[in-house]
Amino acid sequence: MMDRPLRFCMITTFYPPYNFGGDGIFVQRLSHELAQHGHHVEVIHCLDSYLLLAGREPQGTYQHHPNVTVHGLRSPFGFLSPLATQQTGYPFFKAARIRHILAQGFDVIHYHNISLVGGPKVLEPGRGIKLYTTHEYWLLCPTHVLFRFNRAPCTQRYCLLCGLFYKRPPQWWRYSRMLRSALKHVDAFLAPSRFCMDKHRELGLDLPFAHMPSFVPAPQTAPPTPTAALDGQVQKPYFLFVGRLEKLKGLHTLFPVFRRYPKAQLWIAGTGNDEPRLRQLAQGMANVRFLGYHSGERLQALFRSAAAVIVPSICFDVSPQVVMEAFRQCTPVIVRNLGGLPEMVEESGGGFVYGTEEELIAAMDPLLAHPSRRDELGSRGYQAFLRYWTPEAHLGRYLALIGTIARRKETELRR
């Protein structure tokens, strides 16, 4: 099976430019990498879901690789289509179209965020090796994030009440056997972190998991070194936060620390629903800068020049790409001791893990006092990036897993 180009079908709710977060970007990157290596990829995603949540068409366009065919599904019933899927767990208005596409025949059907494009029932149609990546915790949690009442990581389940708190209609299919029955159609579940894999098992889903770290594109230039200030003038050292401005990302927990930390600035790259509240909390803090959204070379320059990237998430982050992006630029990280973050630091040696404000300060101080220490940690992070988180590393593991499953299925057919 691996001696010829393969046919892949990616099924995901969001896909660029109809996309909000990291899962859609990952699907786009994986599709592109497979296409670059001669495989054929088709992507099924839901335009109605994006338009329901965004309220408008996306800005900008995206050029797809010639080997990637994108099916943006749109129903004449508009927003009622994803709402029906959310409620029933079934593709409903899009079922016929999905079945028609899958009938073309694929070697691999790879599911990602299927919450609004098809629900658990979308796992059943189609033949081929079936994979599912747990980018978040949708299999366990109606809100995807295991962040109870938008306050704290979920350690005790209040799914019905918590869903209502998030203004999500109850999904009664979650209290039936629909999900467990549909999951039997999947050959392997890909977990970007061991923590994510363990959390699913801890909460009752003992599935055939494979640890499959994510990836980010390789840097476009040679391995970077610390650079001069971005604005062409001498700047006070800064620590960098990059990400969505939402409560679960924990940015608000950094303000009390930087109020009493005049040695460095906190630069914030990102936007989000929590931005007005965060700006209010940071009022009067001369060492905090909100930079807005950045991407491309400008964002890479922000990474390169930072003393470190701080990831203060107060939720069970699975495997944040911001850590890989920092390592790609030879920049160390300081991460909260929660979710999948600590294992990324342990595997790389490229930063520090903290649990208290005092431990955060103890991690920041040596990076400012000893630039060589910052460079040493950044170099370790970069070497780990080359080992674990490049497209080549990911594709090698990914195709090897597919080959293993294919051989197992062939053996089973001979019996």
C-alpha cells in the first residue's frame, strides 16, 4: 500500500480560510505536506458552521496545492445544518453529499474536528483506514475544552450544567450509545500529547490511541539567533505571549507578576473575546504592550527577540503550536505545569515549567541575567523541534502508522 501515492480524505468542521483555530490550520498543513509528497488529498469542511459563528465571509483567500481538492459544504438550510448536527450527532442535511464524496474511494479517511460537520455518525460511511486526531476533547466534552464553567480545568463532570453555562444546547445523544458505537469504526486515534491520550482513558474512553506529535513548518531561513529590537531602537527585554485572548489561556494570571517585575516587559500578540477585560486589568502597567494580531515574518521576529515565550494556560492544553513555533526560532519557553505543556519542555529541555508566581519569576530571572543561558535553552528547543515537530518527522510517523494498520488489516483478511 505504501509503494504508491495514497488517496486521503480529511473531514473537519473548519478549514482555511473558513477557520478560527489551530485544528483547521493543522489540517491545511498536513494536506499540503501530503500533496507535496505526491499523495492526493480531498478535504470536506462545513461553510455553514463558520458563517454561523463568524457572521460573515472570511477575509482573504488561500491557494490550495494542485493535489488538494476542497469540498466546502453549504446547505440551503444555512445555519440550521450545523445546529441539526450538534443536536442529533448526525450529518443530517449534508449526509448525502458526504457519502457521495466518500464513495469515490479513499485509502485513508482522517477525521479532525467533526463536531458540526457530521457528529459521531460521520465516522460510519466510507471504506479505508480511518484515523481520528484528538485536537481537543470533543469526544469527552460538549464544549471541547474541559474547562468547567469557564473557571477551571474540569476534574469533576457537570456536563449538562456546564454546557448550559456556555450557552450550548444539550446533546442528548451523548447519553446514548451512539458515540461509542460510532468510535468502533475508527482504526486509530491520534493524540498530539501523551497527556491528552491519558486524559481520554482516565475519563472512560479506552481507545486504540497512538501518540502522534503535531508539527509546524520549518523556518524559511537559517536557524535564527537573538536579534536587535524590532523597532530599530534599544528596548527593555520582553517576554512574549502569543495566542487567543480568552480566559482559559491564562494571560490574566501574568499581570500580577509583571506589576512587581520592572526588569522586563510583557508583549502580547493576539486578539480575542476577552481582550477588553484584559486591557482593563492591565491599565496603568507601563511594561505591558498589546500588539494585536501578527503573523508571518513579523511574528517570527517577535519570537526571535523575546527573552522567552510564556504559556500560562489554565486549561488542559493538548499540545500548543506556540511552543513549537518558539523552539523553531531558538526561543525558550516558560509553561504552566498543566495539560500537555510540561511534557513538551521535558522532551526538549528548552525551557522551564512553573506552578506559582514565585516559580515564574525564578524562571524569568536567569534568562535576563545570563543571556548565554537563554541561548542554551533556545538551542535545545531548536534541536528538539528538528527531532519531533518538523513536517518530515510528523509525516514519517504518520505514514508508518498507516502502513502498520494496512499490514494488520491484510493479515486479518487472510485468516
